[in-house]
Amino acid sequence: MTGERPPTRHVVVMGVSGAGKTTVARGIAELTGLRFAEADEFHSAANVAQMRAGIPLDDGQRWPWLRALAGWMADRHAEGVSTILTCSALKRSYRDVLRQGPPEVEFVHLDGAAELIRDRLGRRVGHYMPASLLDSQRAILEHLEPDESGIVLEVAASPDDLVVAAVDGLGLARQAPVGGR
């Protein structure tokens, strides 16, 4: 044994607000053991207040946030820890910043009909992102390009099905069940 650590994996579950990023990413983390982080928790108080007021962020407000996310993944990579991160990552340029962290980042794009996502946002409780910002997010969304590592999943599927599809689609290793179950 040479003492080398196994390679790390870094996955970003992306999409517009209400697509189910947190639910799916937490499910992937539970199934695989990847360390989970919620990108919303990296926003400044000023960014949160602005979004809560229904005002979209501009790119100048997003760059420091995206760099912090890339740094978090890079730090985990240096520790030999694989990660799963939620982040809207709506534009190619945003994903490019995220890719400046660890050596490789893979994406799971949760995509679906605006009506379904708008309905989910209308039923969501306790989140600062108002449904009124969905249209602005959909307007700037740039889908994954062929040279970007990742998969696209339809949000109409159940959360459990999305988790399994993401794990299988990316070839992520499942962790052994606790207690031999």
C-alpha cells in the first residue's frame, strides 16, 4: 500500500429554486457518504435580504459566493473528502468558477416544467427565495454543455428516484449500510 488516498468526487446539484436541489443532494449524501453543503448558507446577509425582498442578485454579488463554494470544495478535496453541494449554478460562467475549486466537478441538473416548480415554490415554507424570482432564474439558465461533466434529470420524478438516478448516472459508490442491514 502506497498510502495514497482514493480520488475524491465533487458533485453540484444545480437548477432553479424549487427544483429539489437540497432534497436530492441530501439523499445522495445519505446514500454515498459524500459531505453535504447547502450553498444558500454561504450567502452574505445582504444577499439574503435582497433575495427575500424579491430582487435578483447581479453577477457582482454572485462572484464572491461562488468563489467561497469553490474554496469549500477545494478544501475538502485537500482533506481527501468527497462532496455534494447544492447550488443554482445557472450560468456556464458560474459553473466555471465552481470548477476552479477541486480538480473535477460533476453536475446534476434538476430540470422541469415551470408550472411544477412554481407550484412547489408556492407550497415551500421558511425559505427566503420568493416564487417571484423563478422567472428571472429561468431567463438566465444556461443548460449544461457537451463538454461539462454531468447529467440532467426531470424533476417530475420522485425524490427517491432522482437520488438513485443521480448516483447511478454518475457512477457514485454507495456506502455500506450501518449495522449490516
